[in-house]
Amino acid sequence: MPSTSLDRSPYLLAARGEPVPHTPVWFMRQAGRALPEYRKVREGISMLESCMRPDLVVEITLQPVRRYGVDAAIFFSDIVAPLQFAGYDIEIKPGIGPVAADPIRDAAGIAAVRPVTAADVPYTTEAVQQLVSELGGTPLIGFAGAPFTVASYLVEGGPSKDFAKTKAMMHGNPELWHALADRLADVAIAYLAVQVEAGASAIQLFDSWAGGLSPRDYERFVLPHSAKVFEALKSYGVPRVHFGVNTGELLGLMSAAGADVVGVDWRVPLDEAVRRLDTPKPVQGNLDPALLFAGWEAIEPEIDRILDEGKKAPGHIFNLGHGVPPDADPDVLQRIAKYVQTRSAQ
């Protein structure tokens, strides 16, 4: 469980819908290729090896906190990392993403997927514990990939634009689909539990590609499994955040899955997003990452707009509408973080 000394952090206050001294800000993919210090420490080291070395995980997670002054850190890992840790043959190929050696087509394929246990990931526990110690009053967000998004890599064999094979399994063999999604829910639960029990103050479930589904398909094939993850983490008492890209039509359903905070991409204004939720709750978002390249005169009014729209929610955590692009200027992100904190404190 997280330390009670963190209870007054702006991030955790906003996630609970309580008054904040300023709107908290952090950036998805804040630890990554946009930082030269990240590229330096990762030089010649694979993604998987990086995730298995506590010294690297700690350093990479802390880099954006030092550089940007953000209100939360997010644990450095990858959504398919727990599968690799548990022995599933999936590789993160540079410039491509996760690639499965044997795409899942039947029950035998599912049998190769097993939940990660604390014994599988001693380096995760060690890294989280060290991070919590070094972060002090800054919360650490644990994370995992949601069942649908992780399943899409395993069924498609790698990244996909249309998820044709995944949707075909959903409709053509729903029993197989639900067995796979249920197994991946267990993977997410186990990996998130390891992080929270080691000291993470919140968790975020990334259903990055759920926006490729219709509301009907999401409700039938995805929602029950994401809900299982959120329900399993409920007893820990930490804020639970849910995020996906291009999910404007799914916001109400994603909220109903059990999240305490709903992440919103840049396509839907935050005040409209609040209206679409199943019940009023804090939101996270949602500056378009493309604006990082547009110059400060374009960025500032957009931040002002988003902060004003976020006031319609019980709580607002400022973020991008997706991850930091690898070629973003760190100085721009630092300026955004400072501006959000200063402007919202007025």
C-alpha cells in the first residue's frame, strides 16, 4: 500500500475528486525517447533487459520527474513485459512493437499464457520499492495493458490497424476469445498487484487500441474482462485510471468498467467527456501531442481551454491525449508542466 505521506499530493487529490492546490500534470510516455538522457542509458540495451534491471527502471522512471517537475511518475515497463517475464514468446522489436512468435489461434495457444507472479518479477518489486523511497511525496503510477489491447498483439501477431483477426475471433469463436481475454485479465491483475503491493500509489490500465471497436462489441467482448481487472484491484484502495485512444464513443462504457479516473484523448473536449461518463468522476487529459510542435503561442491557449473544460469534472489531471512523441522537445514539455501548475494555482 502507498505511504499515507502521499495523501496530499495534487495527483492523488485530483484522482479522488478532492480540492487541489493546482491541477496536477504528468505525461504518458514521459519516460522515453524524447529524453536524451533516456537514449543514453538505453544505448545497446533491449527493452526487455531494461525492464528487468532495477537500476535502469529506477533511473528511467525518475528522469522525467527531474526534468519536467511533473506531479506523478509512471513505472517504466511495457504492456507485454509480464507475458515475457512469465515465459511467453513475444518480442518487442525496435521500430515495430510487440511481435508474437506464434499468434494465438486455438486453446493450445492460450495455454502458453500464464499470469505473472511476484516470484517471476523480483526486479519489479525491487524497482518499485526503490522508486517509492526516492520519489518521496511524488506518487508512482503502476500500469498494465488491458486484456483487449494485449490480446490484439497475440492474435494478430504484432501491431495492427484494423484488428481483423482479433474481431474475427471475437465473433467467430467467442468462447476462445473470452478464454483468452480472461487469461489476460489475470495477467494484468497479477502484475498490477505486484506493483501496488510494492508501493505504487495508483494504477493505469491502458486499453490503447479499444477505439477500434464499436460500443456494442466493446460491451460484449471487452468490458467484462476490464471490469474484472478493476474489481480485483478495488480492495487496495488506490485510484484506478482507464485510458484508450479514439474512445470517444466508448467513454461511458470504459467508465462503467470500474475506473475511478477516465483518460480522454484529444478528440473529445473534457466537458463533453464528463457528460458521456456513466457517473461524474475525475478525468485525465487531453492536449493533442501534435501541438507540441506548434509553438508556444498555439499551445498556451489550448492549455487554458483544457484547464477550463476540466473544471466540469470532480477532478482533473492534465496530460496529453496520447503519449509523448519521440521527437518532442523536452523543453516544451517542461514549460507546459510549469505553466499548468502555475496557471491553475491562481
